[in-house]
Amino acid sequence: MINYTQGQLDELVSCRKEIIEPPKKNLVTLRGSRRNDFKAQCEQGRRFSIFMRINEAFEEDFSIGLMYEPLGDDAVTLLRCNGPHGDVLVSVANPHPHFGYHIHRALEENIAAGRRPEAGAAITTEYSSYQQALRYFLGRANIEWNSKDFPDISQPSLFQ
């Protein structure tokens, strides 16, 4: 894996992206979750894949992620917006709570230490449902989208 600086990681998240392979109209059920994916590209030609997962048994447990796909190297997960899914214990000295809505983002220090780029998470109040998280994620990842691609979130609610 390439050693990215924090500035490079942040730029990959924030660069303007256009959808080049739109999501399917309906989520597909596979291995206990409803799923969808799509592809995006930025003006510099960098390519990204985006995944969306919702647990079938516990709808609040979801994950929406942005992965950078550099030519000739492994994909890098840059950003994940998740719903609550219980505690994950990294170690007794380092508990890592996932009991609330939370965001994982790629950090230079994780890559340098040989961990997954997006290891660790921060609790968020930016969203409290999958639909809100998807809207937040598209804005945070700077993905140009339209109501044809995401009809369920195209109309803002009264509280947005």
C-alpha cells in the first residue's frame, strides 16, 4: 500500500466526484444484508467505488463506504458511515465503542502503523438513520448525484 499523507487522504475524500456507474434501482439481498454499489470518478481521472450495506435483521446496522481504487495498487477505504452495531473490542486497554452512529475515516497514522486506513471511529450526530447517513455521505464525499440515482433521499424532510 502506498504511504499517503493526511492531506492526500483528505483530498481524495473531498475532490468532486461524478457517478460513472450508477447504483442499481433496488438493493440486492446477499448474506444477510441488502446491498448496492456504484462507481465514481473525479476530474483528475481517479476512480472510486462506493458500497452501501443494510443488515436485514437490524436495519440500524448499516455501512456506507468510499474506496479509492488507485491503478496498480490495493484499494483504500477512505470513509465509512455506520449505524450502531455493538462494541468492538480492540484490546482490553483500548475498547472501541460502536454502539452509536459513527464515522470511520482514513488516517495517515493508521497506514504508517500497518492498520486498516479507516481503523478507529468517532461517534456522530450528523445522522440517525440510513437515509440521513446516505445524504450526509454523498455530501461529505463530494459526489454529484441526482434524484434518478437516489429517489429515496431526493426530497428533503421537514427537519433537514
